[in-house]
Amino acid sequence: MAIIDGESMEIQLIRNATMRIRYAGQLIVTDPYLAAKHTLPSVGGKSMNPTIDLPCLPEEAVANADAAFISHLHSDHFDSEGQRVLPKDLPVFCQPRDEAALKEKGFTKLLPVGNAVTWGGVYITRVPGMHGTGSVLQFLGEVSGFVLKARGEPTLYWAGDTVLCDSVREAVARFKPDVVVTHSGGATFKGTPIIMDAEQTVEVCRLVPRGRVVAVHMESLDHLTVTRSELRAYADAHGVSSGKLLIPKDGEKITI
């Protein structure tokens, strides 16, 4: 796996929601889920998780990072292997509710984002998500996405583990992102959708007529219901081109 370098904005999918993002000269790692294949429990009752191998060593996934962004603390977003290899003194952006738990795990440079913060010339806004609806939403708890803005850079909105909801729509309308990263694997919990599926991902594409959408969080867990090929077929059938909706493979790098 090639490690990201250069100064342009780049998104490299590692697996699930784990990415290496080069933005404004900084290298950001998101949601380090780095366990070996089939070493964690099933969620959907179909298979041990994760269902696929990493495309690199766990240490490579976080190498040379300037910061980490943790959207929430579910085990398929920040597992024990991710906690092991992520440097404890690395700046970690998180939602405020997770600060105490991350401190207990030994991380010393926590940067909780209540609303917005500035870091190294990057303006970071936290956007609450909806990880399901009804009783499932209450059970799964608070999750967040983040918008990154910087002078001379595309505006990036990583939506995180959320269905398409009012807060997502409002963030798109407010920030007019050039790139939206969606979690598009159609995961369900107790029969309730908890992240975006193909239909909602295509709707996000239509919300950003001048932007692009990068779909991740696919084909890595046993409670996901939408594959990359199914998303591509649905998008094609609804007039969304491969230039508009990018669906990277694990290890693939996209340059914006």
C-alpha cells in the first residue's frame, strides 16, 4: 500500500471508516479499526468481524499522522488494535462525550469539538449525526461527523455513521462542501437502518450539485447490506456518474 504524500487533498481508504486524509498539509487518520480478519464478534449474526483483511499493517495505517479524528467509540470505529498503534500523544479530535473515555485509554492530547475549533489553519466544525431512529438511536448513542475548511482547499464533510437526516442536510446547505464522505454500506441494527444506503447516498449526490461524494464503510462488517457493486449499479440507474460518486476500494487513494 502506498503511503500518502504530496500537498494536494487526498483521501486514502484503508478499510471501513478508516482513512488517511491529506488536508492543508496535514495527515489525518480517521476511526482506526485495525483488527485482523475474523478476530472480533459478529454484529449481524453472519460472520466474525471484520470480514476482510487490512490492505496494510496496522502500524502503516497510522504512520506519520499529524492527528486522528474519532467520530464515536463503537468497536467497529476504534478497536483495541487501533488504540494500540495510535500514538498516545497524537492530537485526537473527538466529540465531547468521548473525551473522558479516551483519556482513560491513555490518550493525552484530546481536542473535543463542541461546535468548532481551529487547528493549523484548518477550521473544524462538528456535525451531529443520527445513528438510526427510534429506540435504536437511543441505544447506539451520539455520533458525529466533521467539516474541514481551509484557505485554498476544497471543503470536506465527513458525515460519519449517520442516516440522511436534517443535520446532514443543514451541514450541506451551510458549508456547500466540495467533497462529502458518506458511510454507505446500509448497515442495520435490529432491523433499523443505522447508516446510509444506496438510495440515501444518491440523494446526497443530488444535494451537492457541484461537489463529489466518496462512499466508504462498505464490505467490511457482517451487518452491512450494500456492496460496492450494488451501490454503483443503483447510482448508474439513477443517473449518477462514477465521476460524481467515487467508491474506492480498500487501500485506494483519491486525489481531489
